[in-house]
Amino acid sequence: MLTPDGHCANKIEKVMLLALWANTLRDEIQTQGLSETKKLIFAGLGKPTYPINSQTIASYLSYWQRLDDLTKKWRLEPHEVDEDIAIDYGDPRGDYAPRKLMADIMSRWYATEIKAENVLFTVGGIGALRVLFETFNTHYEDVPGYRIITPFPYYSAYSNNPSHCLHPIHVMDEPGYKLTAQAVAESIQEAYTAAEMDHGWPKAVLICNPSNPLGNIIDEDELIKIADVLRHYPDLYIIFDEAYTEMSFLEMPSFLKIAPDLKERVIILRSATKALSAAGERMAVLLVFESSLMNEMLNKNISYFIHAPRSAQAAYAETMVHFGAEEKKSIATFYKKKVDYVVDRLKAMGAAMPDPLYQVEATFYVLADFSDMFGLPLPKEAARVLQKTGMVKTDEELAYYLLFQDNLMITPLSYFGLSKHDGFMRITCSGRENELLDLMNRLEERLFESRKNKKNMLLEKINQRLPELEKIDTHMFDLIGHKLQAATMEEDTCLNLKAKNQALRKIYDTIIDFFEIMKQEVY
């Protein structure tokens, strides 16, 4: 695969590569003056659209206004200014005041004591993950390929670290794709069994809650059972990525309250990027309760960033102090309406996920099944990335088909650890109403076309066999004719084409099986 500049893209994170190409196409469309007729819709990245938190704005303004006032005063009367008028380096952990504020609010959030020394400010969630994984790389340098046990699908950035191996918890086999204690226990046992062979011993369980990309939440009863499972494995760290916790539509239970005895092993990642609508400001914290591990993480944080921007530390902490139930409810209402619209459209077009129990309980992500689009011809322009032509056979090829053919960016679930042959995609549902309408209309039109093509191909294959069938067995010929009539009676819609094609496939398979039986009887 190639970047828009024509360079090898093998080492670029897949979601970011897709975004690079989406931005490139958008710029090309604008250059051609076609922005109105070929608008590119971005629904493949985490894209907050709820207004940025007013307290975040106020905090930044206060921070810079104070420095602006001091600077102006210094220019008029420099001898009367005793305070610092330059921004010096701060504490590598984060300045004490915002750490203390964050510790206090997190103590209330999790119903457990959290101290300033448990808080490490980082440069966004990605920065936090890098600090975390690089710390583990050093901590377990004598365990090459150490295992991190995590639900599949997982947040794509978890796979960016080449030194660890992600070991799956198969939540796609669970009702509603929800994490269960039994699935956790089975995965841990499998990881230890595999390590007997390759020595990649498991060192942590990493749980994204709410889940990205699934958008669901672990039930409290199940979380209690998961804690019971983890008590049997004292050597495993317990990592919770809670980057979307403020965007939950339901109440989220506190693991620290449920299992205070496991606190020393727990690491929690919190982020301001999505729920506080400040993705570009790169604000996040790690909550760490083992002092020696915190010291190792601090060393990594210093190596990469020295510390997070001091203005961002203050803004994040002060925002969380004022973040209450009403704000959380407002965010949930804002995004749930959009999520529900996309879910309803997917059901209406027959593209919902196979498990009817699957529900989105947080975030602005929805999963969809577009496997019926496999077989579409790749547009020639897609060869700029894929370096090939032919038919769509994988979800990644489908993503680039939709990008180049329909000006849509949605993300394949193979980037999150699932099979590229499933045809599952993640849709970001944060756009305005008219944009979501346009997005779903384009997807439905393309899905209708693909299913219509499949129907026509199946009918052609069946009709080619009918004359021979009539000669061999008129009764079977009449039976197939009745089934064909029933399968093609209604006017085509995107939804009923799915059922029609399933029926036509069965008819074709019946004909082929019949010919095979007749052939065997002859010999």
C-alpha cells in the first residue's frame, strides 16, 4: 500500500492511512471546485461534534489572559512585575495543582481514594498508551512477545507496539458482543497455555470500557465476576481504557469500588479528547497505584514529552471539577439521537450486525455488516493506494472502494482485530442530521446496487441450468419454477434483496446438488 505521496505505507497505522487518503481526496475535490457536488463525508475517525466544554474554554482564556496581562504590565513597568512572565518547565508528572484537582474529582468519580501522586498527565490518549506500552516493554524486556489480553475487536492503537502480542478475548462469540467473566477466564487460560510453547507470558488484561469500536459497556454484575476471575491471576496488571466514559448512555460501575483489593494492580486511562470535544488539544491522564510502576511511566513520559502542556493540564482538571450529571446527560442525549438514527437505518436496509442483542450503550460508534458489498469492482483510482485492481474481497478494499467511489470514509473492523473477510465496518455517527442522512443514503444506494447485481447473477446462473433440468426432471423443474416465482415476486428493496438473494442461493445450490445426485446414479 502507498501513502498519498507515493511512499510505502506498511508502517503507518491503518486508520491514520485511511484518514490521510480521505484528507487528500477532500483537498483534490476542493481544488477541482467540486466540493458541493462531491462532498467527502468523514465517518471513520473519532470526531466529536458536541460543543467544546465552556469550562475548558474559560480555563484556557484565564491561563493566557493572566500571562497577557503580566506581559503588558512588564512592558510598561518591568520593575513592578515579580511573577514569571515566561512559561517555564513544570513538574514532569503534571503541575501539583491540576494533579490534586484531578485526584479529588477522580476520587469522587470512582468512590475510592486517589492521590495526586497517582495522577500522570500525558499528551492525549495515544501518548498515554505509548507511555504505558513502552514502560511494559522495559519492565518485561526479558519476556519478548509478552501477551496483553484484550477483547477483540480492540482499539486499533493497541496493536502499534511491536514488542507485545495482543491475545484475544472473543467477545464476538458472546451475546450482544459483551465482555463476560467466562470469556475473560477462558482467554487467560489460553494465553498461559500458548506461553508454555512460545514463552510470551501474559502480563496484563486491557479492557476498553466503554468499548471502542463496539460502543457497549460492561454490566456491573459481570464486572464483579471479572474481578473474581482476576483475583486468581495476581501477576496480571489490570488496565482500563476509559477514554469514552463521559459519553456513556448508562451509568458505569466503578471497578475500584467493586474490587478495592485489586487497586494496586489497576491502571486507568482517562481522556478529554472525545467527551469534552477537545480532540486536537491532546489531554489525558493515567491513574497508577503502584508507585514503582508510576516511576517507570514517569521516566517514559519525560523521555517522550517532558510533560503535557501546562495550559492543557489546568484546562482538563478544571473542566472535570465542573463536569456534572447534567453535562453528562446532555452529551449522551446529543450523541444517542445520532446513534439511534444510524442504527435504525442499518436495520431498515438489512445491514445491522448479525447478533440482534447488540446495542450501542456509549460513544458515537456503530458497527455494520456490509459483507454484501463484496464483489463490487474496485475503482481504478483505488489502485493509487492498493496497487491493484479487481473485485472487493476484504473490508479494507471495501473501505477504499467507498472512499474513492462514494466519497465516504468508514473504517474496516480488520483494523480492530477482526477477520478482513467478515465485511464488518465501524461508522462514526457524530455528523449533523443532513450529513448522516446523506451518509446513510449513499451507503444504502451502494448496498442496493451490490445486492441487485448479485440477484441478477444468481438468476442468470439458475436460468442457464433450467433447460437441462427440464429435460431430466419436469417435476423438479416445476418445483424450482414455483420457488423462483416466490423469491422474485415483490418489488426489489435494499432489505428484501438480502432475503431474495439468500433464497436464490438456496435454489441454485439445490439445482447443483440435484445434478450431482443424478450424475452419481448414472455411474
